[in-house]
Amino acid sequence: MKRTTVAERHAKIQPHHLERSAYVYVRQSSPRQVVEHLESRRRQYERVDWAIAAGWPRERIVVIDEDQGKSGATAKTRSGFARLIAAVAQGEVGIVVALEVTRLSRNSPDWHHLLYLCRFSETLIADEHTVYDPELSGDRMVLGIRGQMGELELESSIERMVSARWSKAERGELFTIPPAGYDIDELGQWVLSSDEAVAHALRTVFEKFDELGSARQVFDWWQRQGLKYPVRRLRSRLHPVVWLEPTYGMILRTLHHPIYTGAYVFGRSKTVRRLDPEGAPRVQVQRIKRDDWPVLIRDHHPAYLSFERYLANQQRMRGNATMLSAGDGAGQGASREGAALLQGLVVCAQCGRRMSLSYGGHRRGRVYQYRCSRARAQHGGADCQVIGGKRIDQTVTEVFLEATAPCAVEAARLANEEARREGEALRLYWAHQIEKAHYEAQRAERHYLAVEPENRVVARELERRWEQALQALEAVQRRSAQALTEPQLLGGEELAKVHLLGMELRAVWAADTTTHRDRKQLLRCLIEEVQLRSEEQHYAVRIVWKGGATTEREVVRGAAGWAPRTPEDTVELVRELAHEFDDAQIARILNKQGRRSGRGIPFTIAAVTSLRGKHRIPKCAKKLVTDARHGPFTAEEAAHELDVTMSTVHRWLREGVLAGEQLTAGAPWRIVLTEAVRARLSGGDAPAGWVGLTEAARRLGVSKSQVAYWVKSGKLSAVRVTVGPRQCWRIEVASATCGKQPGLFDPISNGQFEET
């Protein structure tokens, strides 16, 4: 091939080009190329010598190499290219120099943007072959073609690599770093982990999911036991398996990953490129449904569980989701803490849709309903069915207890066996952890003993590591001793007595220690679904058991608007109280009298409001007019006015010393305090500021008997006044510190106070 001479290449360089700067652009596509392709990097930096030979002084040559290790497919992440574009647009660049024009960009929009700016700013473009002038149509055409060829070359190389990957994946030979539980042998095949502790931990996850039925419950169990979880680290060249504190995501990824079934899967996700609202390209990763996986090879490598069991687990986890619509395959949902025992099991017998659940009422008197509202949500109109839940739950529970009563002995035996298996699994887990800690300690000891004693610089560090390994071993042994409590297994004699449990099964079901979640899990063990249909006189209940058998029951419906009624005497009392009090006061009065609503729960403001509305009782419209001096006052207000305690006011009311009226028991008192009553009950004959015996003792910080002693001995000024039916003291507390009694608080040996 004929090479152009320097004179030919420099023919397009004019003096006005030399007056500007020459920009040399250096870029390699990946960090690996930057490290390994040293000759390419050297040749790119040599373009500086070319620019000097072409006439540019050294000080006007700018090297842009900050885009090293970045792809030329887009300019968004290349700050160096953006700086070059800005300099060209401002007319500061005489020539753009690159080893190849494809180094500048492999994206047509970015490339043509650069050409456009170079054309109108009179900027040249040079590579190792020649110099181009974008003002010339011929050079501009060649540059445009070379830009398109560069983009095509990039896409073609990517397509070849992707096609090769797919071809290898279709044969099941494209291996990546597997998660914890698998290793890669010397032949490049996936094999079960040689670490028994890792394999045992993964098998325990699948067994506990079969038992508990929820990934969240497996995670909670793992945390309660204080166990670590094996995770593959991808940051190190060796990709080790480390034991970390478990997270919910770790458990979930293990249950979702198909590799543990022995299946080779490729293409579980795909990359989608879209433009964001600002027009910039974005890359998104989308999950592909299992039925659309492009490569699925079963029995490809050893498995921890069968593929059928994996599919059942996926269906079970999908059924646990509560935010899916019916079209998305919504299932029963996980057992939760709510009072509705048939949550997720109820199906509308009219349209076949799964019924939702709605709660209402006060927390202590929670009511709930099963609703079939899918048709209303999709098409408008009314709900298909709305059925009260408590009586339905009671009926289904009764049938369930009758069916399970003969199975108490077998259930106890299975529970005993499950406790034994769980205990064995925990013992094996901690045995593996102790064995690994022993190995690490022995390894650290060998390293320490292998070093020469005189080499203290190394020996000190190895001694420290040995000490850390021994401490770790001790910590694992301590945690193992705490965790390995023997499960309470039943002996032969105890198993023989378990049949008595069947007689007490109802008591166990109703016990406070049995949670709603426990009851729901028991129901789901045997019941597949409960179909409900609302008839004219009753609710038709059809229980479908796990084996396909069915049981039908009828629950009698109440009349329209039926609900337990509030007693008539309570309604009449509310009618009477509504003339004087608001709903909040009425609720307090009813609760003080121990009255309950029709549902057997205490009254709330909302309950009183609802009761008034149901019985058309108007709310209190009268506002109580009180006089600031004479009242009427409540008992609390009267105690404050008379400067006595509430108990004193109530005692005076009982003894008739103080007059007052009360609409009903528990209602606020109405007490009128005339001037005569105030003078008779407040000790008005005493000077202002003098207080009673109790208040004086509180202020002085001594007992009442001590205050009485001081009064009688003349150490405190006091007068006798009439308060109600009795004579009381009114004491001047200030006289205790008036300076005339310096020995008032001087203690003497017999516990009394010395006179002055």
C-alpha cells in the first residue's frame, strides 16, 4: 500500500490552523486494554510528535486522555470528549488528532455532531493516514462513511461475541461463577460444594421452607437461632464463600435460584435500552418469565432439590404475595396476624373469584367482612357479595376441630419427630462451625510455629492471628452451647397419654398462647378453600379439603341490619344524658357504670354517636351557664375552689355536709358554692395564705404529727377554724422561717426538736 508523504498530509494545514491549539485524543475502550495493550497506547501518544512535525509548538498541543477505559459507544460518560466538543465549538482548536477516527466516537449522532462543529469552525481532523478538512464535501463524505463503519464494526463485534455466548449457553457450556453451594472442578463443571457446612445450610433452607411455607418465616427462624449464612463473594479473584449475618434477600435469592435444582438456565433477564425523558439512552434489566427462558437444561449438574419441588416452592411464594391482582395469579397470601381466620381461603361461589378482607370497628372489638369486589373494581356497580366473617369463621372452625379430633396422637408423634430433626440439624450446623474454627486455629498455630523465633517482626503478627483464631473458636463454642438446647421430646409414656389432648383440643385452640397466625396455619394444612354463597335465609358454606373431599354447612342469616342490640335501659339512659352532656362525656359515664355496647365492648365517642343516630337521639344543644363565683361546679372544680382534696369533697357529699346533684351514677356533679357555703367549708376565719395541716406538712417536708407538735409547742403560728362539721388548723407556714426560732430544725437524740 502506498503511504502518503508528510508534504501531502500537511497540504491542508493553513497558517490560521497553526495559530490555534492541536488537540490529541487518546482513548482505549476497556481497563483491560489500558493495562495490556501498551503498544496501542504508545502509538496514540506518539501523535503528539506528529503534531509537532506538522508545525504546532509544544505549548499549543493539548492531550486529552481522561477517557481511558471508556467505551466510545456514547459520549454521556466521556468527560474528555465533552471537553473536546466545547473547545471546537468555541473556535479554539485548529486540528483534532487521533490514531484512528473511530477513537473519537463509535456513535453516529456524536460523530456527526463533531463533524458539524469542525466544518463551521474550520477545524481539521487527522488520523495516522491523512488530514481531513470537513469543509470539503469529499472529505466530509469519507469521514461520514468512516464513522458509520466504526459504529458498524462495534456492533458487529458485539453481535459476534453475543452469538458465541448464546451458542455456548445452548449447549450448557457457558459457565459463570456459581453461588454458594457449588464449586467448579478441574474440568470446568459445576459440582456440589465440598464444604459440608455450606451444603447443610442450603438443605436446611429448603427443609424449613417446606415446614414454614414462607421465605419471611425461614428468615425469622434463621435469625432466632443466631446462625450465619453462606454467601459467595465475587470481589476477590478466588471468589471465596463467607459466612455473614443473614438478610431476607439472601434467603429469597436461594429459594428463587434454579441452579439448586440441577438445571442450567441462561437468559433469565434481558437488557433493554430506552431513552429517558431528557433523550439520553438508559439501560434497564428486565426479568423474563420462567416459561420464556430461552435456555433451560434439566439434570445438568447435581441438585439440592427436584425441579418439581422448585416449581411448587415458586407457586407457594407467589401465593404468599398479597398485592397481586387476580389476573396475576394471586393466591392465598401468607398467614398474618389478623383476626379473620379464613384470610386468603375464601372464594366467591357465585363468580369464582377470591374474596378480599376488610376490617372495621375499634381495635378491641374488631369486626371484619369477606368481600367479592373485583367485578365492582373492574366494571363498576355493586359488590358481588359482602358476608360477615365471624360466624363463618366459627362454623368452619367447628368443622375443622371435629375433623382433627381423632388425629391428636399422630400429630404429637409428627411434632416429636420434627423437633428431633430440627435439633439434629442445629447440632450438625454447630458441629461444622466448631470444626471450621478448629481448623483455622490449627492453621494459625502452624504458621506461627513455622517462623524463626528470632524474626519477631513476623512472629508478632502471626501470634496475634493465632490469638484471634483461638478467640473465634471460643466464641463459636460458647454460641453453640447456648443454641443447642435439647428439644423437649416426648417419651413413650407421654405419647401414650397424648390421646387425651384430643379431648382438650378446643381449649388449646382458644388458649391465649395460640396466635391467629397459628390457627390460620392449622386451617391451611387441611383446607384448600372455603366457598361462600349468600342465599335468602342463610349463607351456604362449602369447605374443600386438601384431598378434594368437601363438607357443606349452612349459616343462618340475621334480618337486614341485624346486629347485637344495645340494651334498652342503656339506650334510654343515653337519651336522658344527651340533654345535658356531649358524646365524650356520655361515653365516660357509661363506662364508669360498667355498661357495654351490643358487641360487648366499652363505649367510645364514635359508638355513642352511632347509637344516637340509630335511635334518632338529638345531640346536646344546651350549654351549661356557670357563675365564676357560685358555679355550679364539678367535684374537681369545687375541691379547687375550697382548697381541699377530691376525697374530702366526695366525703362531704356523702355525709350531706355539701349539697350537690348528679343526673346518674358516674355523671359529673353539679355543686353550687354560695358565700355562706364557702365561709363554712373553706375556713374563711383564718388569715389569707394560711394552710391546713396536710399542706403545711408537705411544704415543710415533715410528717403531720411533727407539724402538730410544733403547733402545740408554739413553734408555728396557727388558728382553729370550722371546716364543714369539724374543727381544723390553719397554719402560717412562713412563721417557721421568720428568724425567731433558729433551732426549729435542730435534731436531738430522741428524735424530737429542741425548743428555743
